[in-house]
Amino acid sequence: MSKFTDRFDATTSKMQGFSIGYCPNCQDCANEHGMDMQAYNDACEAGTISDDCSFSSYSCDICGQKLGGERMSWHWISKDGDIKHERSACVDCLLYWANGDEPDMEY
């Protein structure tokens, strides 16, 4: 275990589940793309929604990384079953979540 995994686990253990990236039927995601829900869902199904990272100076919501870098939107499910939309998951958290790859550098 590392400080990174400790922070990641502390944040995600409070959730029933989470997903990094945009998701269909999310009004916040549709708003980010300037679309109404039907157009957004159609674009998701067609695969025309870009889910690329973008630079942000905000801290990562999951691990707390304070340095600016590539960030992605993400969603999580609360203990009440509500889906919450967030905007700042770093690439390190994405790679750890997807592959179990810890960052080379501790911050």
C-alpha cells in the first residue's frame, strides 16, 4: 500500500460504485456538451461523444492530487443510491481504477 492507494481507497470505500468518464442519461454530462438529453443520449449511442481528458488546475476529487493535469468527469453512487456527478478525476486514478497501476511518483 502507498499513500496514493490509501487516499484512493479512503475516498472510494464510501461509495457503492463509481465510474470514470461520461455516462448516458446524465443531465450534467448533457449540459457539459451543450445538448438536450435526447441529443446527448443519441450521441452516446453513436459513439460521437468525446471522452478525452482535459487540462485542469483543480485537485483530483479522488486522490487529492493538487498539481494541475489531465482530468476527467466521473460519477459515483451514494449509499442512498443517488448518482453523483463530479468533474475532476486525474489520470493516475483512472489508470489505477482500470488496471491497478500505481503512479511512479508519490505526491
